[in-house]
Amino acid sequence: MYVCMCHAVTEDQVKKEIDAGANSPRQIAKGCKAGTDCGSCVRRIQALLGEHGARPCPTARLAARLGLADPEAAPSEPARPAPLRAA
């Protein structure tokens, strides 16, 4: 399955980068260019990193807290609604 449509990068290619030592979306991008164009694949790259034991980046944890995380990816923390602020 394709992860990055902009550069035609598959899940297998991303997994090979992870197996070669990449442990962040930026390192994945250096190896295969996934996530360097429109950015819509970065959440899936983060999920693949998490599935392979890499620590989720802070933006992934923030997305999980705000309830914006990918529903297929298991969040590292339970999602909490953002606090309401008075105007």
C-alpha cells in the first residue's frame, strides 16, 4: 500500500527505512522522500514508527490529546478534549 502518493513510496519502503535505523519522520524523509511534499502521509509514517517501537513525536501526542489522531493508530495517551477558554 502507498504511504506517500507524491513520491510513490510504499509501506514496505518506509519499513525498510525504519529497519535501517530511521526513528523519526524527518529521517524517513531523508531516506525515501516520503512526507516532503504535501505532508498528508506524515501521520501514517508516525504510526508506522510507533508500530516498530519508535517513540511518537510530540506532534503525534498532541494530536492524540486533541482527538485528531489517526483512528487506526493506537494513541499513546487517551484523548482529552481541549479546555475551553473565555473570550
